[in-house]
Amino acid sequence: MSFLFTPSNKVHTGIEDLIGRFCFTQLLNPHIGKGDKLKEIPVSKRNLIVAVMLAVVIAVGILVIENWPLHTEQGSTASTNEDSLVSAAAVTAIEKVFQVNYLEGKEVWLNRICELSTPAGCEVFSAGADRMWEKYVDAKSVVTAATQAVEKVADNGSEQVWRIAITLSSPLPGSNKTQDTAYVVLVKTEGGWKFDRFLMGAEINAILAREKTPTTTVEEGKK
């Protein structure tokens, strides 16, 4: 079992496990695992709205990503400098996501994340924070993360997708893994580049499918 991702055709996703096990499922069913029957489980209006928003984001994201320009090696000095800013923002934000110390308290953890995130990104974490933090407290989790920006995989000018390698100092609750990979979206805001969300499996597959799509070369066209 991945420490933060649920594989989709061997492609890892960010939100489906970190937010998935400890947050995303809780948005739909905050009493899963507590012995309540499904038909008796209340769902708060706020959590339901967030869940619907996530579902819409995923659906729209797949359509949008299919039209995003893929990363190429060529680029101006200006774009290279911009990419450095984006990758640095991604690395810093993801390290804060996985900087967990149960003694600090939930609000300290959330504030670190939200400071580097878009409002939407902050909302996703906030919605499932109570349930996640229960897990961290129960496990007495004290975790730090080292991250590396591996490559930019898509860019539409105002948003970029980066593949990030993550190494944890110790596993998170419910997992025995300390290394994995995430695909994350960074958004350009008035305050600089901010972490927005982890891509879901279907979105990642859409990007990878485009990368694998064969192109017709001049020589092939002559055959």
C-alpha cells in the first residue's frame, strides 16, 4: 500500500491516498470505519460541497489537461527562470504537507500548508483535517519529508504540473512506505506560484497517454 497514493495502472496519484484514505472518503462518509451503517451516516453540507467540487475538478481537469501544452526541452531563459520558481514552490509546499508532528497540533500543520496553497488547495486539506489528525495523533506521528522536482510535465502559462519525488523520514499511518512520486498542480497567483492540488489517477493517465502518443515523422510520411 502506497503511503500517499493509490495506484491506477501503476501510475501514482497524490490526492487519492493522503487525501483519499484520511480525507477524501471522509468527505463522502465521515464515519467510515466507526461501525455506522451507510444509510445512517450524516454528511455535512460543507463536506458534500467539497466532495462535489473535487469530482467536478477531476472531470474538468481531464478535459483541460488533454489540451495543455506538454513540456519540451526547448525554452527561453525567462521560462527557465520561471520554472525554477515553480519547482521551488512545489518542493516547499509538498514538504510542508508531509511535515507532521502530532505534538504541534492540527492548526499549526494546516497553517503551514495553507500559507503555500491556493484557497481551493487549503480548503481540501481543511475539510478532512480532523480525521487525518486523529490518525496522526493515534500513531504519534513525527514525520519530515525530502522532496525533489523531477520534471515539468505540462504548462499552460498560468498553471504547471510537476512530477515530485518524495522521501519520508518514517511511514505515515496505515502504510509502510517511505518513498513515492506525486504529480502536483501549481497555480500562478498575485502572491506567486502556489500549490493547488495533487492530480488524480485519471488526470495523470491522460498526461502520460499524451506523452506516449506516437508522432508521424517525415520519414514515416514518405513510406
